[in-house]
Amino acid sequence: MRKLEEVLEDWEAVIGLEIHAELTTLETKMFCGCKLEFGAAPNTHTCPVCLGMPGALPVPNKAAIESIVLAGLATNCDIEKRSMFYRKNYMYPDMAKNFQTTQGPVAFCMRGHLDLAVDGPAAKERYRLDKLAPGEADGNITRTESGYVAHVGITRIHMEEDAGKMVHLGGGEGRIAGATHSLVDYNRAGTPLIELVTEPDLRTPEEARLFMQKLRQIYLAIGISDCSMEEGSLRCDGNVSLRRRGATEFGTKTELKNMNSFKNLHDGLAYEICRQAEVLEEGGQIYQETRHWDPSKKCTIVMRVKETADDYRLFPEPDLAPYDLSDEFIEGVRAKLPELPDEKAARYEADFALSAYDARHLVEHRVTANFFEACMDAAGADAAKLAKPAANLIINDVTAQMNADAAFDLDACALTPARAVELVRLVSDETISSKQAKEVFAAVLAEDADPAAIVEARGMKQVSDAGAIEAVVDAVIAANPDKVAQYQGGKTGLIGFFVGQCMKEMKGQGNPKLINELLAKKLG
């Protein structure tokens, strides 16, 4: 198959997402009082309602309705005052009652949108982005200095109950492909689940990944779900079709089911785009079907021919009355809306003069945003001065530590906000260099000691005395006349050699900024 970037030269991918989030912060299921608990012994949290026993009647969870309205308000949706539940019929063993209670064409939340900032390597998948000037728009995107902003429509967010969990035995990686038999755990059946459906506005796998990441940030910020992709409380189905560049009609779409990581979502869509292009270019036909992404084989596999709405035989749920949400109810939920990630990032730009890039990366995780806020409180009057270096420390060193060690807990580690501020202040005051700061950062985590104490104990204080540095610079220049001649002959890259020699003479404690300035002056 051709590579993705080659395929996207000739074909346009049309991608829509269906993102499911379990409302894990609630205590009970959607229509019964069974406890929500991940990891409980199989089939220990069930009752006649969630097992669909005859005569058992559902009772709606009011807190779940509040949560979905909160999600709609956070994603710019219109809140529909009147909606209802339907029965979605299907004959799979993960729902004992053989139907799922869900919403129909009118959901609690309709017609929303999110604006997606795409820059850096992620922006390179967009076809001919370089043809647009900053500020110029093309379809649903607007070019920026570092990438573009995509306006992604949200069709609806609807409420439904989750199905039980299928446990496949005998196959690879616990998946249905190759399994010899399957078991069912109904603990999850009936869990409140919200499903966000996007408009087909996404055009690259990177946009799909970034959209899901942004939605996860929002859901975490409003506190409706733990959004654990590993535990299945956040998962995504990706719909993708291809059409020739310049065409307006949609092609036949396939659905990638239950993507449980950002990487799988990106890689599965990328593969499916390339697969469809190969089939179409060879004169073949794309079928509307559900496919499974196998990360070990790095390919998609057919699961089943895709059902249509008629196959589900949707009809109004006779045991649940239609909903009429009052203005008072909606405004009461709106009052609970916290500061959202985009709003927080905008505040960081305004209050601390951070770049859009820095602000956006700080709010990617609640823990890093909270840590930055605590650092600014600890910095006091120096907050404006230390905001940028503090942000750099968090985005680079702290995030790297989080990525390298899954067990790393920023809230409980030795690097307190006060110590982080002390560390960046040592660099800002030129007591230590930025290179030395990385050593001190590692020592703080390993030794649970204050940065200043580590610097003192290790004799790391930077020498910034101009006279002392000048003497070393003069000695290094005098000792290397051949290198001086080469430098002055045009090999200016040798400046690194001279800086290194000076640092060696000063045992790593010379102020590199002063060394560079003096060398530049004396070498001419």
C-alpha cells in the first residue's frame, strides 16, 4: 500500500467520530440502583432491571441527566428541552434483555462544535496547508502562523446505557479474532454512557486523535468521567470514507470499532485510508462494514456488515416518559460549569504572557495545569517573570517524567510547587545554568531535597564574575591559535569548541552566557 501522505495527495478522507464516555463519577447505573465499580467480581452488581427481567421497570438517574447537560454546555451544544428514550434492538449476548435503552433522533444535546488547534507535525497531514496564508480560510479550517484551527461540528450527544463486557478466551490479546469461546460480565450493563457524534468534518487521522484528546480534557475538567481508555470508560468508533480530490459526494464508509487509545485511533484510521485507496484504485468496491483494528498485525479486519437504523427497529421506550427539561434545571447545571481548558489557556496567555503553544500544553492534563497554578501562587510578585521558565519546566521535564514513569504522581512527588519555583529562580538569577537545572531537577526527585541545598552541597553555583571568566577565555584562545585562525576564516561553528574548553577549565561552573559574549567579542 502507498503511504498516507501519498494517498492524501489524490484522495480526501472524510472522518466522523462516535466517542463513548461512561459516567464513572456517578454511584449507580442509569436505570437502577446497582453500584458502579470497575474491577468487581463478575456479575456481582446486577439486578432484575439491568438484566431485563419481566416486570422490572427502569427509574432514570437524575445525576446522569445533569452530567450529559453539563457535557453539552461544555461543547457549545443546544440543550433540547424535550427528548425521549427508545429501545434499540439487537441480538448480542452483552445485553441480557436484547435491547439497549438509548435516545433517538432528538437527544439532550444537539448542534455543538469544538475548535481544534492543529500545529507542528500534526498539521503536516493536512493537504496543501502551505497554500494558505495566515488568517486565510478554506472550508472549516483557518490557517495560523504555526498550523491551523479546524471548526468541527458536533451532531449530538445522546444518553444510553452501556452493554456488558465480553471476555474472549483463546484468541490473541483477549480479542474476538481467533477466540475459542467468550464469557459475559453484566456488571457494566446499564452503566450511564454518553455518546458524542461529530459531523464528518475531520480530514486527517491527526485531527481525529486531537479531537478525542481535547474532548477527554473537557470531560475531565467538568468531572463527569475518569476517561480511562485502559479501563474502557472512554472509547471511540471512527467512521471513514474516501472521495477523489475535488469531489463533493461522500464515499462508502467503514467503521473502526472500539478504539481504546489515541495511537490506535490514529493508526487504525491511517491504515484504513490507505486500504480503501488501494481497493478503489484497483477498481474494487468498499462495503459498509464494521472493522476491527489489530495493533499487533497493524491492519483492520472485517467484523460484520454494518447495520442500518432499520435493523435496530427503534421505537419509543414504553416504560419511560418523555423528558421536559426546565430552564431552571438547565441554568442550575450551567452554574456548575467550571473553567474549561480553552478558557484556562486563554487566561494563561493574558495573565502570564505565555504563548498559545505553552498555554495549550499546560492544560492538556489537569495535574499540570493545577501544578502551574500552584507555582504561580508560590512565585508571588515574581509570577509574571517566572511564568515562562516554570511553564518550560512543566512542559519539558515534568511531562517527560510523567511519560517515562506511569506511576509518577506529580501531586505526591518531591517536586513541590515551591521547589519548582525555587529551581527556575536559580536559573533566572544565573546561579546555575539551564543544563545544571536538569541535574538539580533529577536530584530533587531522587533525594527529596530543596534545589538550593542541592546546588550548595554539590558546589554547582555558577561563576558569573566577568574578570574570572575573561581570564579563562584569554587562556583558551591563547592555547588554540589554529582553531582561532579557522574560526576567523569562516568556521564559526567552532564557537562550541571554545565554549566547551572554557567550561572544562571552570569545571562546568562558568556562566555560558558570559562565556559566549566574551568569546564573540574577542574572536571578532
